[in-house]
Amino acid sequence: MQTETDVLDVLIVGAGLSGIGAAHVLQRRCPGKSYLILEARAAIGGTWDLFRYPGVRSDSDMHTLGYSFKPWTNPKAIADGPAILDYIRETAHEGGITQHIRFGHKVVSAAWSSQEACWTVEAEQADGGLGVTLKARFLYACSGYYNYEEAHRPTFAGEADFQGRIVQPQFWPEGLNYDNQRVVVLGSGATAVTLVPALAKAAAHVTMLQRSPSFIVSQPSADKIANWLHRHLPNSLAHRLTRWKNVLVQIGLYTLARRRPAQAKRQLVGLAKRQLGPDYDVNTHFTPRYNPWDQRVCLVPDGDLFRALRKGQAEVVTDEIDHFTPTGLRLKSGRELPADLVVLATGLKIKILGGITLTIDGQPRHPADTISYRGMMLSDVPNLIMAFGYTNASWTLKVDLTANYFCRLLRYMDRRHLAIAVPHGGDNLHPQPLLDFTSGYVQRATAELPKQGSRRPWFVHQNYLKDLLNIRYTRINDGTLQLGPAGVMPGAPQPAGRELATSAS
């Protein structure tokens, strides 16, 4: 293990959308801070470099999924994966961020010392070289919340008998040929509804096999208002206006859906019926058992999924698998689906903090035993920031607020010569799940995720406007975030005669 003695101000984990954004904000607002980004993979982009399956795209508009500081000028607001990847790489290049990235470095553990007021971080190198040990005053986790090495992979009876091929979207084989083949996509979530119309362009036929339906809504891939604004106004102004327009629309639709779920459900199912025609069985295939936003609503740009169904290039089957056969799938209803290729779009597997093992002053600390503070720090875990976006809106909206709050915290601590910041005092909070979702990937990982509390600042709003007020304009020294100098954990019992530095905001 190679040890580097210089202590960084900030160590960012992950060079994806969140990590590049965090670095950009840090450079702009705290230009004197030293930082490094450790990226486990060999390239910038995170999710958008990993996912290479046909049709991969955003399921949020890029005016809100993109950065607040870098206008999205592509005419398509619902963008494909390569366009998003180019945008992230361009941001890193323009900001001089790339030179701060070490690729092929996977962070495996981080040990906090209150005496030194820093993290000792160990990373493994992908090429099998010597591991690296670094020290940093703040650890900034921008690695997302799911497992890059493993997706959810159910197994089925008879798989060994199947003569075709089974693939997972997360690990799509390069150059996989499915021309004129019969393809079955298992799943009904965002990945499945993306894959089906893309595969239908070349396959003989595509079947989306789902155990139960999801809410699916069509949205134009181009935002006409945004494009008009960009033609007539400076890009920065057009970007701000479009971003706020889309934020308010997102919040309005979500709020309506949660307050009037029966009405929202009728409207969403009605939209699908209008796309598919009066003779289509939307009650079976497009009417979920749950209410809107109990799980994420799937978006299809320009109605591409519905168009493939209307043309007969694809179909939706709502049933369950009994077993694989040599030539396809036998369903519990008795029907057999012929298949040459089966795609398991069966969900993600969550891995919080990228699977980093944490210890605090020699004691192990598991994220599942913590409560989230403002959706960006963890109870009794010092000097750790977590980029964790929204589930009901664009991920980057919350990540951007987090990056700016972090810089405000750094500047506050510098002015007062403080070294440690730790959320403390989360007693009697009635802990509840961090993500209020019934989606399978969330339910499977409940025991691995941090909790949220029943009141501020431990409650996660999932609302950009509320977070804008409660994060951007809140006091740093709010009575919950404990601040102090190096040597002793704020909020912990102190040696006799020692007092923590305190100050009012």
C-alpha cells in the first residue's frame, strides 16, 4: 500500500454527473481548496459511461438534470446516453477538472480520526498495482446509490435448457446482434420501456413481459419553449428560465398526484389509452396496482413505446414466468413466448457510498445505523458529504444544492478556524425509510440504507423549493450540526478543561 502524506482538503469519490458537478462548484466557490477525485472506472461519466444498452437515455429533462452552471443547449431535452456523456466530459474539460481525477482507483475503506480531524482513505487500483492511502479533511461521496458491479439478477427454473442468450442491460455485450431475432424484455420500469422501442427497430419482434404494470407517460423529446428561449435570449438566461419552468411543473404535477391519487391515476391511464386506442387492454397492461409516485413514473419520449406497440413491432404481456424452455418462456398462464434473446431488465442493486467501509475513531459505522441530515450528511459521521438526489425529480437538482451547501460550510469553518462538522442529536426522531418508494430495488435495500427522521433537519423533503429554503438559506450552526476544532469529536464527552469552539451564525 502506497501512502501519500499530503492532506487534501476534499476527496471526492466518483467522476460521474455528481462528482464533476461537485468539483466544479468547489473550484468556483472555494478556489483555495485542494481536492482529488478517485474514480473506480477508467473513464468519466459514471452511470452514463457504464450503461451502453440500446436506446439508453435520460428519464428527466436535461434542463434540470444538467448543471445549473452549464446550460443544456442541445435541442433534445430528453437526451440519449452519448449526448449526456459528452456534456459531462465537456464540463470536466472546460473546468480543468480532468487533471484532478485518478482513474482505476476504487475506494474500499475510510477511517476517521478526531485527533487528526481527517479521513485516512484506502483505495485499490484496477490494474492490480499497489493500493493507495490518502488523507483528506472531508470525504465527498458522489458514487450514486447503486451497485456498478452487480445488478438484481433473479433466477428462473429451466434457464440451463434455454438455447438462446440471456443478458442484463447494465452489462450489455458490445456488438450484440439481435437483428431479426425474437426478443423478450423482462421488466416494466424505466430500463425496460427504454429498451423495447430501441430493440424493435431491428428485432423481428419484442415482447415486454411484466408481472405488473407501471405508469408510463409520453413527453416530447424537444422542449419547444426552451428552444424558443435559447433562440431569442442569452443561453444563461434561457437556461435559468427553462430550469425554473420545469422545476415548477415537476413539483406541481407531483403534488397533484400525491394529493389526488385517484384523479392522477385516471389521467395517466387515460393518456395511455389515447396513445393506444380504445380497443387496447390498458386495464391489464397499463393500470398499476399502486398510486402515482409510489414508484417512479416512467417517461417515454415522443411516445416511442406506444408507437412500437401500435405498429405491432412490440407487445406487452402481463404474466409471470413458470420456467424457461429450450425455445423461450413458459408462463404461468400456460402461454409460451418464443425467444432468441431474453433481456433481464429486472432492476438495480443498491450500494450506498459505493460500499466504502467506515470507521470512526476505531469504531465501525454502518450507514444503515445512521439518520440522514438534510439528505446529505449522516448522523455522528463527521466531515462526510453524500451526494444523493431526488427520486421524484431530476437527480442533479438536489446534488447542486448539496455542493453549494458544502462550500458554504467550508467557508464558515475556515472563518472560525473549525475542523470538524458532525450532525448529532437525532434522538426521538421515529426513524423511517430514507426513500418512500415501493419499487422493488428500494424495498430490497431498506436494511442497507440510512434512515430519515420525522422532523427537520433530519427529514428528507423530496421537494426542491423546500430544500432551496432549508439548505441554501439555513444557518450552518443550527444546533444540530456540531462544530469544533481538531482533537475531540463535537458532541462527545470532552477531556476536563477543554471547551469546543462555538459561534453563532
